[in-house]
Amino acid sequence: MPVAFERRFPATVADIEDLGEAKDVFVRDIDGRRVQFVMPAGSERPTWVAYDGEAYIGIVHVWQGGGQPVWRVQSTGESFRILDDAVRVLRRPSSWSEERARAVQWAESMLADSSLVVIGIETTDFEDPMTMQIAAVTVNGTVLLEEDIRFDSVDEPASAGLQGTVSARAATESTLAEVLPRLSLIFQGHTLVSYDSASGRRDLERGLSRHFGSSDAAASWLGQAWWEEAMQPYAVWRGLWSLKDQAYRTVLSHTPETATARCHSLVAKLREMT
């Protein structure tokens, strides 16, 4: 196998200003292990053979296809803007096909569940949120709930501004006490799915504990629904294997900002998986 030069290469195709200047051999560290890329002699397009350490793992090439250029994995036909993700595909464990099939079955069971409600929860303070945006959407896209909630005590007025006037945002927010009856109808006896249910449930439990004055009461209230998390099944379905973490990479960045938009995005992900 050829010895690669000590040359870093752009992480994304967008970083390549002139593909004609692409190097024949380059090295890249991906998830803690060096990958060597060697362009075959006589190649008429930007194509590289990838070696993971000493082992051949596959071939990647830059494909433009009439749109923005992407890194394409030759063996699977999958395309990525980021070279690292193409390598993560080549590093998939042999068990991936079976694991992916189970993820597809899970998504199918979610979409077939007539009690399913997609939940989106957004907070501005990860430590102890005083406000929360919560949305509930059906798989058909019907918005059941879309509220900005402040976690004041039942008798506490909305937060006042510096001049003693109620802020415009606070004036449009609801207290948890006002939203709780509708929220109970949505939760009771339903299957709830969110992208990161552990985080959303934790934030909501804090607000409920403040409202009820008891963490046990909050936990009991949350127990009226069955919670499902989509982040891990979706990560398995995508199959981007992190050698460093020995796990499929989850996606937390570039997600929609509003809770309602997150719900619609998750419905689209479930349909994509099936």
C-alpha cells in the first residue's frame, strides 16, 4: 500500500475550490484513527481508495450530479457533504443491516400506533428552565398543542420588565396550570415520541415538580403516557459508525428552532425510515 503524505484535506466538498488541484494522496484523522486516501493512477475523476490504518475499506469519490458536489461511497451509492461521514459508512459493523431492519420495524410500529402523539419541547435554560415551548402534533400533521409556558407558581404574576411593565413575550405565555388540563388529555393513554425524550421529559418533570410541589407527583403525572425516543433508532438507521465512541452517531445540531417545527421534522424522519 502506498505511503500517504502528511497532508490534511478539507472536511467538506465545499472547501475544495478547484477539484483539479486535489492531491493524489492525503491523510485524514477520523474519529481517532488515521485514514489514508490514495487516488488510483489514470483516474479520470476525483476518486480515492480509502485505507483504515492498514486495511482497505472502500472507495469514495466526489460526485457533482448537476447540484452541489458531494462525497459518494461507491459501494452503497450514499452521498454526504462531509468526508468523515462517508468513512463512517465504510466502517459500519457487519451487524448494521440487522440493526437497521429493527430500526425500520420500530418506525413502522410508531406510525401504525393510533395513539401516537409527536412531542416537541424547547427550553432556553438547560439547568433550570423557567420557560418552555411545547408542541404536540399527530402523524398526519395536525397541531394539537402549541404553547409557550412559564413555570411561575400558580399565584405568581408574569415576570415584569425593567420598567415594571409586563413584557410582550410574557403576556403571550401561559402558566403550566392553564395548559395542564389540555396537556393531560393529550398525554393520557397515548404513546409519545420525541427525538430526545429523555431531555424533554426531564425539563417537563422539573416544571411539574415546581407546580405540584412534589417530584413524586410529577413522576406520576408523566407516567400516564408511554414515552418513546427516536434519536437512537434514527442514528442506527443512518448508520454513521463512530469508531471512537463505538456507537452510531446521533444528530443534535441543525435542528428546527421551534417545538412545532421539531415535531414536523420528526414525523418526516419516521416516514423516511420506513
